[in-house]
Amino acid sequence: QVQVVESGGGLVQAGGSLRLSCTASGSIFAINVMGWYRQAPGKQRELVATIISGRSANYADSVKGRFTISRDNAENTVNLQMNSLKLEDTAVYYCNVEARPTTSSYFFSYWGQGTQVTVSS
């Protein structure tokens, strides 16, 4: 019913920048929260940033001042601009969308397949 697709990962040197994009599509009635999470090898998945329509964004302390999340409600997209990347930012980045499908009265959490971000020295 709802599909979430990420793009924009890749290999970058430390100090560089990358921009991740995510689009939600399908039978969507409404979207509440959109966000990015990441999972490094051997670690649990962690929140990177979230944004609620009409409200301010929320960031993990480790990315504050370096990452910026933005959202286009008309296009059902959420972007993550990542600057001043560090080695420890290396992870698989997942997009998460809290959406209400047209066939339901409830909101559900949908995940993308993930996109690899690798920061090299």
C-alpha cells in the first residue's frame, strides 16, 4: 500500500557532503512523521533526524549542526543534507515514514530498504 524508497548514498571522504532523499508513494491518505535512522555494523539502529509537518525538526546530538532534514509535503519527500561527514557517520541509512493508508484509519510505520553511506579517511 505504501512504498518508501531512498536514494543518494555513496562513498565520500571525511569532511565531505552527501544528500539523501526519500519518497513515499502509494495509497497514502496522510503522513505524520518522516525521518532518517541509521545502523552501523554491530550496532543498533539509531535515530538521526525526524520532522513533523509544520513543526521543527529533531536531531541526534551526534549530528546537530552538521545534518539538516527537510520535507516537501506536496511530493511526500524527505531529504537529509549531511555536511562535515565523519568516519563514524558510516552506516546504512533508513528512511521511516509514519503514514495513514487510504484503506485504514490508523497510522503505520513504513521503512525503506536502506542506502549505504561510507565515509573514508
